[in-house]
Amino acid sequence: MAGNKHPLRIGWFMPFCVAAVAVVGVAMRLCLFVSADESVPFSTSAPIQISADWCQEWQEQNTTIALFRGTCRLVHGDRTFVANNMVVWVRKPMSAEDSRQRLTVYLEDSVEVQELNGTRTENSMWLELNTSAGVALSVRGRIADHSGQDDPMFQRAIHRREGSERVGLRQTQMTVATPQASTPPESVLTLQQTSGLRRVRVSPRSFAMPFNVQSSISDNSTPREMVTIITGGVNVLVDGIVIGGEEGIGAIDLSADRAVIWTDATDNEQFSQETLQRPDSKLQMYLEGNIVVRQQLQLTQFGGQEVRNKVTAERAFYDGRENRALILDAELQSYVPKLDAAVRIRAERLRQNSAQSYHAQNAWFTTSNYGKPGYRVQASDIFLESRPTHSPTSLMDPQTGQLAGDEQTRITVLNSQLVVGDVPLFYLPKLSFLADDYSIPLIGVDGGDDRIFGAKLRTRWDAFQLFGLQRPEGLDANWALSGDYLSQRGPAIGTDGKYGGIDAFGNIFGGTGLAYYINDSGDDNLGSDRRALAPETTNRGILQGQHRHFFEQSNLTLDAEVGIASDRNFREQYRRREFDSDMDLETLVNARQVFDENWQGSLLARSTINEFENNTAWLPRGDLYSLGEPLLGGLLNWSSHTSAAFASLHQADAPTNPNDAFTPLSYYTDASGLVAMSRHEVEMPFSLGPIKVAPYAMGEAAFWSDGLTAQSIDRFYGRGGIRASTQFGRVFPQVQSDIFNLSGLTHKVVLDADYSYSESSRDLSEIAQWNEFDDDAQERFRERMVTTEFSGTLPNQLDPRFYAVRTGAGSNVTSPYHELVDNQQVLRLGMRQRLQTKVGPPERQRLKDWMTLDLGLSYFPDANRDNFGNDIGLVSSRYVWNVGDRTSIIAGSLYDFFDNGQQLWHCGVQSQRSLRGSMYVGLRQVKTGSINSQIVTASYGYTMSPKWVSTMSTAFDFGEGQNRGQSLTVTRVGEWLLFHVGANYDASQNNPGIMLSIEPKLGGRSGYSANQLSSLPGIQN
């Protein structure tokens, strides 16, 4: 294909290093080959390309007949036919309307058929071809123009043709058309010349001992060749190697005790120690005794960087023109950049069959540097085949009539074993994968024991390699399978993955997916008062997926999600981190259209599947937004949000287990009907000297056809006010300190204020909450907290809706939960400060925040109505001091001063010790109502040596006098795996546990670590 750059066409050993690093995964493939016993008609609009060492051509009526010898090659579309001898009949078009040329081809002696699906060999074969684009001929030697009807090969071709055709024209006599001396015979074969030079230099292996040379011309071959025998140690340097169509980017240095070299006969018939050759000239070598091959080349596959490789062997044969080779008892050493490791491959026989086909027999490979490797992957056979790949935007190559694209190398491995020491761990009969998947299918194995799950064994596998599937073209995709066994719960299986790419029209898309199932025979332990909850069902699991598609030309974004859990507690028990911090499980389709820079619309359809959660089904919902639309020549800015939907609000079902504390949230209820709203805001920004001022007014009309009282309700809401901000600063260039890394100091201050007055025709308590503002984990905690902490009645100070009103969460024009507004008068004040300095070399200095302090508070003139009797509330602070590049002191607070008000603060020190580790120590207070916690937390991760890494975390609540838990993990970094040993204790669940984990690092999975240690250099793959 035009423009392809294939890094494997480099000689005879680099492909095996690529094969070596990608050894395990399961393969399924179907090979379809051309039959050698029947005529196979093909037709294409691309030129048929024929090349050979020698050609004899003559005319017979309207047919051109040609005999080819010496590495004959015929390329027809995706098929390549190779043989030592070939006869071709080319018949001219039968009429002016028919532009096709018909070829009959006979091939014999080592016939090889190369297709996308594989390669096969035959003793002889014949075929018929059609083309409307002509035939291109490249002959390396001379072209003879006399008849060859008496040639024995031609007679065998006639016999085979007559015997295979059965019926039709039987050629019994050849009529020789004798051409005029001055006019060559008319031919439909177009001669093409090759370009590019290859330099071959031969020198003694040791300058202290010259070699012995015997050179002669062989007349027994067609065309004639020079045979050179060298003994006493020889070094052959070949540079200007063509790789994938690029000339002069590779070099091979070959050394051996003895060598035989075959080349085309020179004009002076003399051996030369330095020769310039065309790439299609003959260059064959047999090497013997202490062979050492070194290679240096530029590989575009590895970002254009230089790659060096070394091969040692006892015997080898190399054909530089045909990219064929055979190496016996060989070992290859190569550094593979993508794997980030040195790879060794040892094989009894390494064979290169063609520029795209390779075969290693009785081979093993390892990344171990030990003489006897601690681990190795060995196989009876390793096959490599190069296949073209096409992206969705691939174009048609006008020269070949095929889709232009890159090439990928697919590897098939037979009878593979992973051997550690001398013990095989597992065996797979057949594997197939891409060469750039440098990893085995096993991602990791975890084991351990605790009181919740019992003895645990978890395994994780790369599904593409396990099933031998090719990753979809044009996709960046990962797909994993998991198989687990938990002695107190049962067996489990799962799968997850993510993908991303560009479609055929240039649009970006991506997504994730997850499915997990367990047959659960145990009880849930969710902590504190829920340590023995019987699940609602024994068949438990989760199905989750997200997809996003961005259509760039139309500015349309399409989102789709599915989220289904078997029961209310599955996610909290088995996927606790995701339950606490990830998005809720939802099933929806949402289309978002940007019309221009100020207008946007969306259409949402969402269903209610998980009835144990509070949620709203939108069937469907449409939203239209305008932001900052100028009015009156820019004097005013107009923003709006209009929404209409048919919706069904669902209050979470109570748990079936009475020991699972539950109080329904009062602002959710079962309701359905029309939900409509329209908000509009205008502002008039202007400047008063250094102060930016913007008076504004907002109005809203809303309607719900059903609600808390099972009756329709409407609401009118208005809000008016004024915003203002200003900024100032001062520079202190004289401030310099090596201790604090200060080079000048700049103090920047931003002051802002927002006063608003709001009136609503309906009280907040009258309106159901159709738009959720808490995630499921927080709602689940509130449903329990009302019973466990407040005896069934939640104080108004802790009602999350009142908190949202005080903070103004629902008062903006685009707020996603417009229900959260009420009568209110408030002045919000803020101050943001920065102390900045310059860091970096003098010629490239940059600004850095050395210290930051943000402060805020709210003043409520009608304190009894709006802030539970206190004028001041929501006093906040946030402080960061970046003492150095690796150490920071952080602190923050949020206070209210009424009874049961929040009193939250935290402080801590975070330090990064070079690249070897990090540490954090902090103290946090959570105090509100009856809750009063002061929790000390500490954690670190540290690379103690290149072979050992440790992590630790601990937490203790001084306010309640309780231990919150600890964990400790020690990692042994081996030459081929990470071995984790750990212990942990969760005080809430009263659950001590131990953990063992093994992560192979044979392949390119840098960045994956079950214990999240991949950022430390000691465990990088």
C-alpha cells in the first residue's frame, strides 16, 4: 500500500524480538487459501505487478508470452504469488468496448501464495487473471526477445494448461512471430525500473588477522552470479536497507568465522570489498561459526527512536533481496521501548519466510537478564504475519485499487507455557494477538482472608488475548474478565472495559462498561449497626455502562447510560469505593445540541429501574438554555432556562430486612405528570472605576401537575440584586529567600459581593423534589441517620434542602434543581488572596502560587426566617501554603453558629520526597448535632529500595474515642511480577483481613496496579 511504513521489513531477526514480547492470549482464526488444482479467476482494476530475475518474451498473434526465472513474484490485489519459475500468457482485449486484459499464469518450483489470511506453498499451480489497468513488469536481469517454445518449462506449462482446462482451446502448435530488428515486438508488459542503493562492505573480523577469499563466477545459474567464500573471520556491513518503502534508514552488521556470499556477477567479474547495489539485486549469505549480528535502525512504530538489537547464533542463511532468512541455535537480545524492558528470545530455529511472514520453532522468551532466567514463556511455534489495517477514514489507493492504511503484525503461538523456575504454571494450545500487545492475558491474582468474604481468590484476565480476538480497528479499547471465589459468599464472574475512538465521519466517541454476578450465600456486613444483613436475593450483581458520542460538525453530543443493580446493598458491599464516590446508577439517553455560542438545547429520556433508590423517570424531558445573549446593543445580557417534561417521581422502597434502618425522605413521594418551568434573568454590567458592577433581576414560572399533596401546584419566583467585584495587588521584588524558595513576591486580592432579595409564591415544603441533588450514597446515609442519630425526626438545621437554599444552590438561572428556592434576603461576601513568586531558570521563569487564602461568609438580615436566628452564617476558609515544590500545608473550615449548626475544619501536611514516596498527616473535625468526630489520619507510600515498596494508612477518632482502621502493604518488586502482602482492619465492620496479590509485569500495562503503586518508580513495568 502506498505510504505504508512497516518496521518489520528489516532483515531477519528484529521481527522475532517483536514476537517475543507478546506471547500469551487465546487465538481463533480461519485461513482461506487458493487451491492449486483448479483455475481461480480473479478480476481487479489495479495493475498486476510482475517481477523476476530474468525474462524471455515473444508474440503469438494477439497474445504475449513470457517466461520468467529466478524469484518470480506476481502481485494481484491482496494476493502475492511467488515461485522460482513462471509462464505468463497475456491476451489483448477482444474489442474496443472491452478494455480488460486476460492473463493465464503457470507457476512451478517452491510456489508460495501469500494472502491476508495466511501463506501456503505448492509444487506448481496455474490461474487466470483479469485486469483493466495493465501489467507492470520489473526485471532485474536481461530481457530476451526470442521464442522459448522449446524450453522444457514452457512445455510443462502447456501440458499442465491443457490437462487443467479440460475443454476449450488446446495449443498444439506455436507460431513464432519474428520481430524486425529495428522494431521491438509490441508488448502489453510495461517495464518498470527500480531505484535506491544498498551498500555492502566486507572486512576482516579482526584487523590483526586478515580473511581468506575465494571468488568465482557461476555459469550454472540464470542469470550468472558471483560466489564468494570467506574464511578466517569476516564482518559484513549492509546499510541503506529499505524498510516499508523508506530507503537508507537501517543497517545490519554481521560477523562470523566463515561466510559464503552470492551476488549478481559484476562486469569485471572480480570480488570487491565495497559494493553499491540496487535493492532488488541478489544478496545471499550463508554464515557459520560464532555469528554475531548487530542492527541499528529508526522505527516509526516506536516514535522514530533509534533501536539496537543483537543476535548470536551458530549457523544462518540470509537473502537480502527477498527478506528471507534461516537462523539456527539463535539468541536475540533487544530493548523494546513500548515494553520498557530488554527482551531475550532463544530459538532452535528462526525462519523468515517473506517480508511479512516469520516462524520461530522450539523457542522461549524472557525479560530476565539472568543466564538461567527465573521465568520464561516457551512455545513449540511462533508465527508472525503482517496484515493491513484500515481506519474508518481510510482512502482508496489509486495505484493498487486497495484501501490505504497501516500494517499490523499478528502473532500466533502454538503450545505455549509460562514456566517459573522449571515449573510450568499454565499451558495454552493456541494463541493469537497483535505484536504491540506486549502482555500475557493474566492481569493479576489476588488472595486473602477476612470476616466478610472469607478466603478470597480473585483473578483478572485480558479478554482480547484470552480469546485471541483482534482489537477493533480505530479503537483504543481495554476489555477484562474476572473470575473470583469467596469462601463465605460464593463464586463470581465479571467483565469490564473501556473504549474510545473516532468514527467513519471523524466524530469522537468513548465509553465504559461493567457486569458482575455472584451467587451469594452469605450475609452483608456494611458496618456499625448493619453487620449481619441477609441479602434480598442470592443472585446478585450489577450491569453498568456509559457511552458518549460527540458529532463535531453539528455540535451534537449523545449520551447513553445503563445502570442496574440486583438489590439495594449490593453496590455498597461489593463495590464500596464506587458507591461512595462515583455517579449513581441510571438508565437514560440524553441528546445535547449547541446551536451557537449562546444557545443550547437538550432532550432527556430516563427510566426508573432501581426501585430501592429515590429517582425520577423523565419520559421525556426537554431543556432550552440561552446564556449571555446581548440586548439593546449590549447594554443588557439575557439568560434563560426553559424546561418541560412528563415525569414520574419515585420514593425509594423500604428494605425488606427490618434490621436495615430506614426512614423515607419526606421531600420524595410517588407522583407523576407534567413538570414545566421557565426562568429568565437580565443583568446590566458596568464599571464604577475599578469596581465591576452588575444589577440583575430574575423571574420564574413553574408548574407541577402532581406533588406532595397529590394535587397540582404552580409557583412564581422572583429574585433581584446586585453583584460587584474588584481586584488589586502589590509587588514586593525585594523579597528573596533561598529557604522558602522565594524570588520576589506578588500579593493579589479579589473582593466580591452579591446581594439578593427573593420572593416565592410557594413555600419550599410544599414542593416535591423532582430533581435529585444528592447522590445515592448520601441519601442512603440520610435515610439511616434519621433513625440512628435523631430518633426518627431530622432537625430543620440538618435538612439538606434548607442548606441548599441558604447556599443559593438552586437560585441561578441554570441551576439543575430549580425547586430549591424560597423567600430569602442575603449578602454574600468573599475575599480570594494569592501570594505568588517566580520559580524556574532565569530565562524561563513562571509564576507559582506560594500561598493562598480564600474567605467567605453570608449575612442574613432576616435571620429568624433565613438562618435559624443567626445573622452570620456559612463562614468558610481555605488555606494552602506550598512551602516547597514537594511540601504543602493545607487547612480549611466551614462554620454555622446556630444550634446543631455545622462546625467543620481540617488541617494537614502533605509531602512528596523526590520520586520515591509521599506522606500525609491530617486532623479533621466533623461536628453537628449529636455527631462529634476529630479524626487523625496518616498515610505514606515509599520505595524503600529498587526491590521493596511499602504503603500504610491509619485513622483514629479522638472525638468519639474509636479506632477507624489501618492498612499496611509491602510490595516485592521482582524481575517479572509484583508480589503484594498486606493486612488491614476496618473498625466499623470489625473486619480484620490479610491480602496476597500477584501482578505480572511481562507486558505493556505500565500504570496498572491493584494497590495503586504504579506512580512509584520501583514498580513500573
